[in-house]
Amino acid sequence: MPDLRTSLGLILFIALTAFGANVSMFQGHENGRVKSSDQVDVELFRPHPRGALFYSETWGHLLQFEADNVILIVAFQLHNVGLRRGNLNVSAIISDGSAEKIFEVNYFTPGEIKIVEQGFGISAGDHRIELDGDRYRIRFQGKKIQADFLCSILAGSFQLGDGLLTFADSEDFAKLTFPVPWAEAEGTLTYNGKTRRLKGWCTMTHDWQVLSPARVMNRGRAFWLYTDQAVVLMDKLTSPALQGQWVQRLLLAERGRILFSSHDFTLEELDPRPVPGGRVPLPSRFRVEAVHGEDWLRGEIRVRRIQQKADVMAEMPGFARKLVEMFISETWAYLLWVDFRFEFHQDGTTRVIEGVGSGNYIESVKTSP
């Protein structure tokens, strides 16, 4: 993607750049019980560079440190925007509940990027991501932010079916995967002159796509819900071109294996309330239900507080904002802390899954026709 000079709204918004009409989603995926997915699959980590102008590929990392009130987002993004093809942007954003925007991005040309041929690893300058067996390393070394985390992978790599979204009216496509659905992250984070040692959770997604700018998602919900014994991940995205259709994924894993997945679940938004300083209301709770055969997941997510909010359009570079405004209206992003409680039924047994997680709520302001 082009210039990423801003903060929360743009980072989260770019992660949702996506789809259009007549879309085919996740062919071959069966809702419900996951029969086998307990291995780290290096193929879901590796890059797939292409020459198309609108190619981009993102390794997105969300690290959650609830005890320290810190959410860290690190993104490595290959793209073809600029004088050369195959550029890399490496960005980090820290959300610690303060009003301060703590954000940094570094730009690299093809000659400055190293991609390992065996296994997986990408480095540029002092930034690096790499896979070493069942451990994954994230290193961001900027002028304002330094982060160095080693992640112990707790659940195998996964994608829903073929992971693909394809379009009947063009050769555009997107592939969405979970190389690291759940890992325990431990390391150091330095900013504002202070170094903190942190321990928490991490999820890494890897998405690659060739999509025209007309296919921009302006509405999205995502949740990263962790406990010591399980993780629930879910997201759902849409755009005006989809005419009410949502692209959605849900994944439940315990230590060692994926248990349950769905592309056809219900996320009901309840009790919307105005947000001071924001232009769109935020539901105070969400009801979740996924029933497939004899297996089911039911429960509720409650918003604890808004960690950070952003006017997505205002934080975009001028040229990007004007392009996006051709297709969507004013859009807001809210980064959240949430409490959750689910009941999960499988093999005749019902268990409770509850804890604290994070969420991202992106919505456009309604405008008159």
C-alpha cells in the first residue's frame, strides 16, 4: 500500500482493504469441527510476490498485554506502489490507553529487503520476522519504538478451505490465512525512553491480494479473545459493493489443536451507545452464535472500554483519502478491551470459555442519499 504515515485508523483500515461484488469465499471449508490442524505450516508464512500494480501482502501481528494495558500492532507489508515494485513498509503502533499516538513506519526498497529461501524469514534494516520450529520472532527496531518478542506457538496454522476470495467480474483475489492463530509472546517494548518487559498473547495473520482500490471495506468487526487454555478469533467485513453480504471467519483453538471454525456465524450487535469524540455509536455488547451439527459455540462479548479511537479518513495521506472518499463515507475505528463468556459444546461435553480480549470496530457514518 502507499504511504503509511499515520496511526491507528490507517493501520487497521489497510488490514481491511478488500472485496467487491460476486465474490466466492473459502471454497472447500466445512463449518464446525476441524478434523486435523495441529502443525505449523511454513507454506502459510511464505511470501508470494507478484508484478500487478495493486498487489499487496501483509504479515499482521496483534500482541495483547492485558495486565499492562498495552496492545501492540506490528505489520510487515510488501507492495508495488511507488517507482519500483516489491517495496516493504514496516510499521508499529502502541495503544496504552493514553491520548498519545505512538506510531512509527519505516520504508524499504527491494534492494534493502532480505527474504530467506528456506523456511520463513523477512528482514529489512534491523527489523525482522522469522519462524524457527515452533517459535516465531518479531523484531521492530525504529527510532521511536523498539520491540523484540519471541512467540511460542500454541496452535497449528489454519485457513478456512482454500482461504481464497475470488471475483466473477475480474481477476482480483485475496487469500486470508492464520499462520500463527495463537502464541504466547514474551519480550521487551521500548518507547518514550522506557523499556518494559511484557508477557501476553499474539496472533499473526498473513493475507495477500491483488485488488483494485474500488474494493474497499468500510465496515468491520474483529475480536482476539484469549484465555490460558483457549483462543477465539473472529472477524467480519463488508463494503457497499457487497450489498449486505459479509465476509466472516471464526476460529476456536485449544493448546495443540484447532477445534472449531465457521464462516457462517451470527454476531448480533446490542445496546449501541454514543462515543464521546466519535461520530458513530458503539454497541456495548455482542451476542455470538455458531451452530454446526452437534457442535456449537454461544456466548457474549461485552465492551469494557475504548482503548483508542480514530477518524480513519482524517489520518490518511491526502491522495489516499481523496481516492477512498470516492467509494465510502467518513469512517471511524475503535480499538477495544472486552470481556467475554462463551459456552462451547463438542463430543457431548459443554465447557465455559471466558476471559479478557481485544476488539476492533470499524464503521462508516451514515449519510443521506
